[in-house]
Amino acid sequence: MFGKIQKEKLVIMITVLIDVIGVGIVVPVLPFFVEQVGGGPQWVTRLFAVFSVCSFFSMPFLGSLSDRIGRRPILLISILSTAIGWLIFASAKSILFLFVGRIIDGLAAGNFSTAQSCLVDIARDEKERTSNLGIIGALFGAGLMVGPALGGVLGEISPTLPFWVVGFLAIINLILAYIFLPETNKNRSQHKL
């Protein structure tokens, strides 16, 4: 049904969508989860902040590293780290492990910039490149709508359920990327470590 490029693009789109859903899924349930493990409102802000700081530093580093060693290994490592971060976060019984989960996920935030680079790599021409970058923007918007809604619905069942769901989605994403995503950076040998 899908040609080679379509499979690559679909896996990359799933990666971006799961990342953005993960960002949004936290919003409606994090205060309740933090309270459940004994924290107050100030810890909610700190958890958002630590993720953002880690993302700020990891995204350009991992993007640059993907230019040197390839998109595929960086994408696989960052998706794995995202899954681990979410599963640690979902199973946390203390504020410390909430932070550990958010730091691991934040340090893996390079899968957004690397996925964007993959879509640029597989574009056959300038028009497709522009279209692929537009897809990223559309997925970002969709994920920011779906994430909080999904978090709210799943959070009604359990405050931890949204985090388990996004962690398992990341594992499924890792499997799909491992099977269907080849290396897209054909010029990596030109970059020096």
C-alpha cells in the first residue's frame, strides 16, 4: 500500500505526533499526579521547567549529532529514551522519580529536530521539502489538541494512565522506526566528529 518513501514519512509523522501528544498529555493531569506523590503546585512548575531546560540543550546537540553519525541512530536512541522517561514517570512514587522521568524525556527531545531533518532528507525536490515541513507544523497543532484531550479522558480513569499510554506508544514507535526507517542522511560521511 505504501511505497518506500511513504513508509519512511509515516514513521516520522508518527514519531512527531507521539512526541507532541506527550507534551500535551501532561497538562490536565500533572497537578493531580504530583499531589498523589506528595508534592504541591510549585513542583508542577518545576517539572515543566526541567523538561524545557533539558529539551533546550538536547535538541540542537542531538540534531547536530544526527548530521554527523546519521539520523536513524539518534532517532532510535531518542525514541527509546522518551519511552524510558515516560515509563519511569508513570511508575514514580516520589517527586524525585518524577524529575528523573522528565529529565530523561527532555534529554531525548532531539527526536523532534531529527525527525524534521529526516523529512527534509527524503524530500525529492524543494516543493516536497516545503510540504514535509508543513506536515510537521500540522502534526504539532494536532498533537497539541489531542494530547490534553487524551490526558483528560485517561486521567479520569487514573492519573498515571496517560503517562503509561504515551510510554507504550513510544515503544510501538521505536519498533516501527527500527523496522521501517532506514538512514536518511546520505551526506553524513562528509561531516567530521
